[in-house]
Amino acid sequence: ERGAYIQDRFLQEGLVDIAIDEVENVYGRLPGRTSTQPIVVSAHLDTVFPLETDLRVERLADRITGPGIGDNAVGVAGLFGLLWEMEQRQVVLNSDLWLVANVGEEGLGNLRGMRALVDRFRDQPRAYLVLEGMALGQVYHRGLGVHRYRITVKTSGGHSWVDYGRPSAVNVLAHIITNLHALEIPEQPRTTLNVGVIAGGTSVNTIAAEAHLDLDLRSEDQSTLGDLVTKVDSVTQKSQSSDVRIYS
């Protein structure tokens, strides 16, 4: 639905070669004097909030508030702001300008939209520019490594009274989280570990048969990120037993 809206707006702005690819990125081209070495400007279309979240905004005297405005409605609006500013200043670029509203940036999307975008253009562009609403006014010029995955714990479960003593997936998951946050995280290069989502269990009087967490790891250094991934894998493997199965 969002992609269709952006596609329609690209048409209204007079862009050409407008298309939605197989992962649902939306592309539009503003022709320049030549098609060689284009500039690609993108902004992610998805938001961190669940699908059922009410995304209606509230207009106040000095601001507009609502879920997803900063991340990343403002970034998407920046694509059009760039077009309008260029039109007002009568700017014609030497090379084509591609505007892309990409998907899969949030959650476990694994940056699939950006991966598809780069696979399409590869090393042809003169530059890739990414607009982030929460980072307007700042320029980031270094790559940031990200590793995201879901860790799922499964046990046989049971009744809280009759089967007392069996391992609980929730308890095992809590133990894993405690051990994850006990890991030594370097300040330099800057590196982060975040458990963003936990879920599991069936009811208050059952031993949980399944629980999972969503984990986000980041680092400015690829080697450091790899070391952290290895440590996380070690933490999860140590929680395995004949009665506890862990998947990631």
C-alpha cells in the first residue's frame, strides 16, 4: 500500500522508468544530461512499528507527532523535498538521479530492500545517498556492520504443577539474555548488543514449551562484529541440553 502510494507520487512528479521490483522497492528516475554514473538517493519505506499500529498523526501548533514520522516518514518526504528544491532552483544534473523508496530495513528484514537496490546498480553510481529522518543534519560516511537474528528455545513444556521441574523455554531464554548482557562489549570500535523483542509461553499455569528473542548486533568494525557473533553463538550453545533445543 505504501509502495503503491509512492509509485503514484513519483508519477505525479514526472519521474520516468518508475517500477516496483520483486522485493517491493519503488524506483523512479529523474533524467540528467547523461545516464552514466547516476546518483542514487534512497529512504526506507517501512517503520519499526507493528502492522496493526495506528499511524495517524496529530497536528499541533508547532509540530506534527505520530508513530514512524522520524523513522522514516521524514526520510521518504526528503526524496520529494529534493525534487522540489531542484525544480525551484532549475537544477539539471549531469547524470541521472534515481530516487528509491526501499523496504526491509526494520526488524528482521535483513536489509533486503537495500541489498536488492545495490544488486541492481552495483558499482555504476557515482554515489549512494541514504536519507534517515532521525539523522537529518548529520552525515555518516562509514559503513556499520549489523547482524540480526532470532533465537528460539524449545522444550517439552508441561503443566506447572504436574510437570514441575521440567525446563521452561521462558526460563532458559531469560538465562540466555542474562549471559548475553554479561558479555564484554568494546567501546572502541563502537559496538552494541540489543535484545529488542522477547515472546513466548502459553499461560500462567503452563511450563513454556517455546520462547524466542530478537537480537541486534552492531559494530563499526567487521572483525569485532564477527567476534561478537561467535560469543553469542557460544552463549546459546551452552544452554542446549537433551531437554532444551535452541535454534537461531
